[in-house]
Amino acid sequence: MRQRRRIPALVGSLLLVAAAGVACGEASAGGRVPAAEPEVRPLGRIVPVPASVTPEGEPYTLTRTTRIGVDEDSAEARALGRYLAGLLRPATGFPLPVVDEDAARDGIRLRLAPDDTGLGDEGYRLASSPDGLTLTARAPAGLFRGVQTLRQQLPSAVERGTVQPGPWKVAGGTVTDTPRYAYRGAMLDVSRHFFTVDEVKRYIDQLALYKVNTLHLHLSDDQGWRIAVDSWPRLTAHGGATEVGGGPGGFYTKEQYREIVRYAAARYQEVIPEIDMPGHTNAALSSYAELNCDGVAPPPYTGVKVGFSSLCASKPVTYDFVDDVIREIAALTPGRYLHIGGDEAHSTSHADYTAFMDRVQPVVAKYGKTVVGWHQLTGATPAEGALVQYWGLDRTPAAEKERVAAAARSGTGLVLSPADRTYLDMKYTKDTPLGLSWAGYVEVRRSYDWDPDSYLAGAPASAVRGVEAPLWTETLATSSDLETMAFPRLPGIAELGWSPAASHDWETYKVRLAEQAPRFDALGIAYHRSPQVPWPAE
């Protein structure tokens, strides 16, 4: 439920219109005139950079007679064909009918090849020539990732919501592409400031363009509880009724949360819900007095301090509460994971923290999910198969880093989110009007120029499951705010997660990133024009 609006609602088909960026119409970030682009973008000059590119021959040209061919026996292939047509129709003005694969020999073909095991679950092959363009993948997720490559190979005007002049050409040759890591995530904090379903969908679509496959939703914190729990209704009625600065807040009904999960799934993104505990719990403590050790409910909190709240680890009702919350949220979430937070529990003694985590982690397993926790979970004993999300800094004490590395050596998986590299809410420079700076200033190069495999000393590369870019919202209240802080850093972190380590080179990356500017403009993304990037002239 929602008490206010910030941006106009998205209109039209969720799959076709929102994905094409039509909600922004022809508005461009800052009112910029689109920059000139080459008629044919060199093959593979996109973000993330593909694993293998072989340019060859003349380009493929999309025309009014182009058809999109799919395996009509596959519901997912048909849906992907409709998705691609919906992306391309508004700007091209072409009808682009979705037909059986055999009827589109000189068109765009989306081909599933289950026996092509070399492509994995998300890999694809794009083959472009004047005679046609074929995307091949072992699984539908791979076709979807390939569609994003096709989209970026076309002129950026293809993202606009009204007919553009074209021409619409894709350079000739072959791209063969598979991801470096299986986990490529982004976190959105909807607790400090609440964001509507449509605002979350908009972010999902932006993530999809850069092959992000995991959306981590931070659903509870001191300032607000954002997901309905039937057995504890005051969590949203009371705990969801405010946000940082004292605004009216908001929350998702169960059906609204399911809608977000479905929308993400259609873009082959897995949603990981987070209920942060035992700290970061003032919204829950304010809603139910019995969750407090002294039985007294604190007032709602609208500031930005951390570390002052804690569930009462010694009370049986605490574990009734945790069981109910995990049970209901697990039932809403088809994905593998449930994030239990665990960071900055400064008001919980170490003994209580370990006792709490020892009791809570089995509850996650009981309801069929795998535990994810912030790296402080290694101060207890991570459950078998758990993932820990490392958010420390270059200056984090060596003993804390070694504790996480030791857990990794013992089989715990790592998701890397170093705050002074990947936290998208950190200011770019001291003059950035939005964001915070407790982790330092994080310019575009710093967010890109590091290697996840070797980042945490003592942790084996085999333990690294991937990377995630968190976006905390203490100072961010609108979609424009989110975009200004996420772009242009998010695409680089996505490239760290997708592209081979050998391809990571700032000097070549910054040129490819600069070439994304007309696409940002066409999509209405309000990005930050970092002086480190050679942007096209305004």
C-alpha cells in the first residue's frame, strides 16, 4: 500500500512498454540532445563486454518486413519473442510479428539448443549477417541475456518511445558469451525511503539491460517495515507508516510483492528478500512492545543512525515472531535465498548474537530457503551452504577480514559488496549533493577497478559466488535520485560480475561506458557525468 506518488505510473503492457523505457517518453536526462553515434556499432562494444567476439562480414539490417522467429512449442521462447518485439516496435515503427522459427529465416531467430552445454544456463551465441540474425542459448535465461546484447548493438535511439529514423543495423560476426559469476546482484533499500511497485519495476528494467540476475530487497530496518505479515499486522500498519525524515512511508501487500517477484522473474532476476535482524529492528520493536526486553515499545525512528536497536534474544516470543515472518515471506518467494541481515547489531551482546543466529538459521532451512547474511554472520557459525555478503572496506581490520576468509575456506560462499567500491549511495566526490561518505568517496573508476577473485586476502577464488551493488536510501527519495547514484557505476560492477577477468581494463571500459550516454538519455536515466569518463559533448 502507498500513501503518496513521486513519478507518473508506468503505462501499457508491463513486459512491452516498461522494458522499452516508454514511461519516460522522449524526455532525456537533463534535457540533453542525443549524441551522434556510428551507424553500425562495432561488434561487442557494449557493457558488459562479451567473452568472445569475432567480427565478420556485413551487418544485419532490421526492416519493416523483419519477423521474429521462436520455437512455438516453448512458452518461454514465445514470451521472449514478444518481449523483444515490444522493445523494438516503438522506435522502429515496424510490426515485427512473432512467428514460428522456420517462418523467419531472414529475420531475427531466438533458438533454444538444450544440448549446447558449453553455453551454460545464461550463456548465448549471437550470429549476425545480412541474411539474418540468430540468438542461440541452452536455456531461456541465456536468450534473455542475448536480447540485451542485441539491444545494445542497435543504435541507442531504439530505446525511445516514438518512431525514430534509423537505420537499424547490427554489425556482422559472432558473439559467444557466458558469465564469469552465477551471482550478479543489486540491492535496493526500500526501508529508509519507500519506493512503489512501479519504481522498483523501473529499476529492475535498468538492471536487466546490464545482465544483472539478482534483486536483493532490503525490506525492514529501523525506519520502516515494508512487507505485509498477516500474523503480525502492526508491522506494516504502524512500522511501515514512516521513513527517513518523517515521510508517510508505505509497504507492499503480499500481492504487490508477488507482482515484483513475477516482474523480476520475467527478466530472469531472482528476488532475495531481506529481513534484517537482530539489529536494525526499531520498526518491529515500535510495532510490538513484547519484542523488547523491557516490554516497552520505542517510538518510530526517522533518523539515520545505526546500531541502537535489537530484538530480545532471550525471549521465546522473539523466535515465534521470527518463525512467522520467515514462514510467510518464504511462502511468497520462489527463489532459493532469504537474507537475515545480521550487521551492525551493536546493541546485542556477542553471546546473544550467536545464540540468536544459531536458532534463526535453522528456521530459514525449515521453510526451504538458504541463508544469506551480511559478513558479521561469520561472528557466529554460518549454516551449511550459507552465503555471506562482505561489505567491509579496504581499511577494515585485518582480523575481521581473516574471520570472513576463514569461513570461506571452510565452505561458506562469498558475495562481495565492499562499501568503498560497490555501495552506490556513496558520494562520487565531496561535492555530490546526494549520498553519504562514511566509506569514502567512490568515483566511477574506483567502483570498477578491482578484482573480486583476489579482493579478500586469504579467501579462495572458488568461494566467490559473485558481486552485488547495494543502494541504500537514507538520502534518496525518488527514481531520479536512485539513477543519479547508480549510473554510471552500476554498469561497471555488472561488468565485473559478467565479463572475463582478463577483459577488465579501465582505459577501454571508460570509452565503452561513455558510449552508453545516448542510451541513458533515450531511457530517461538521470546519470552523473563523472569527469573520469570521456562523455560525448552535450
